[in-house]
Amino acid sequence: TPAVATETPVSTAAPSAAAPMFFLLAASASVGFAFFLLELVWYRLLAPLLGGSVFTFGLVLAIALVGVGLGGLAYALAAANRPATLVAFATTCLLEAAAVAATYAIGDGVALMALSMGSLRAAGFLAQTLGWTLVTGVVVMPPAIVAGYQFPLLIALFGRGRDQVGRQIGAAYAANT
């Protein structure tokens, strides 16, 4: 007898959240505010090393956005079919904190790397910018990738139903921003 393919029906009922809505909104606001503060700290950390210019601020912002994009891509490729859990969210918070702490643990190494990149000035602005990008990437990229993975995971915790998807994503973004 031929095998009959069965299709799993998609639920259009209201999704069941893994956590109370107030917790998810508070978590979204907390991680958004923490990342905003990190951007300011990264700029203040890198300004003495790279110069407190618009180029330094722009690099911090650009590398943070690239990292967030890469983290979102990693979530889409690796975890989109797994159920979102509060344990996974807590793990991303811990990983992000560890990535930030690692920067401070290697602090002198970052300063020495920035100092060694100073010789690139003689090669021109493009070479100097590439050196700045490398230093900034070491500091900003790891936590930004984790943050980029973390946000879609947080949105997934809001629910899994087709109803009110826009409202759930909008609430997550509003609280995060």
C-alpha cells in the first residue's frame, strides 16, 4: 500500500507565550537598553585608542549592526525550527555578558593591537581605517553577534501562532527600542 502523506495543520489560535507578557516586554527593554549602553561604552573605550572622531563612532555603529545582522542570520539558519525557551534566552544573556567581559579581560591586548595599527597612518587613510575596523571588530563583533541571535529568540518567546504576529513583533521592537 502506498504511504499517505499527512499534513500537520497550522494553528491559528492565539499563541501560548512561554512567559508572561510583562516579563517579555521587560526583557526586551532590558536587552535593548543594555546594548545601547554597550555602544556608548565601546565608543568611550575606543576613543582614546582610535581617536574620538565620527569615524570611531561610525565604526562602532557599523560593526554593531553587521554583528546583529550576522547573529540574526545565525538564528535563522540554526535555531528557527527549535522551540524558543527561557533557558535559551538566559543562555544568550550569559554569552553576551561573557563576550563583553572578554574584551576587558584582554584589555591590554586591545590597546597594544590599536597601538600597532598606528603605523598604518603612513600607508594612508584607507589602511588606517582598516586597522581601526579590526580593533573595533575585536571589541564589538562578538557581543553584537550574540545580541543579533538573541532578539529573534526573544520575539519567538512572544508566541508562535499566526494571529497577532505583527502586534507581537511590534511590541518586542517598541520595548527594545
